[in-house]
Amino acid sequence: MADDQRVYLDDIYASEECQGSVFRAVVMMAQEARFINKQAGQGYIQLTKKPTTIAMYKFKEGKLSISDKKAEEASAEVAEEVEMTAENAAQVTAAADDAFGE
């Protein structure tokens, strides 16, 4: 695997934009990869590498940023998914208890 396809913790800690947060770094790269993929799908750009590889390269070059509003929205989405997972776990547990007569 080429070195441009990896982002190390040192890269994240050195980034002023993500403030040393792994979560913020992943959000930044994921948003960029989605944007690149959308642009390619609409025919605006021709890809020579995978969108995630390009996003990682841009992150390492310091060319990505994230607004606090976007970071808050991403945090809220993750929190909502966790709540839904906990809710689903309770439902699955109840269904299993019913199935086994407990």
C-alpha cells in the first residue's frame, strides 16, 4: 500500500484544522470523499484514484477544513445512531426473551 493511502496519528495530531481529534479528521476526509465521488458521478471530474485516497492526500497536505457547525452536526448524527442502536438492542433483547419464554 502506498504511503499516500495512509493517514497516521502523527498526521492528525499535527493538523491544526482537526485540532488533533481523530473523529474530526475522519469527518473531514469522509465529507471530502463524498464530495469528490458526487462530482465524479455528475461528470465534472475524471478520477484516477479512489475518492478516499484523494481525500486522505488532501488532508495530509492541509487542504481540508471543517466548520464548527459541520462538526457539531456530525457529532449529533453519531449520537443519534448510538441512541438508535441502544434502542434496537433493547428491542432485540425483548424479542429474544419472548422467543425463549423468559
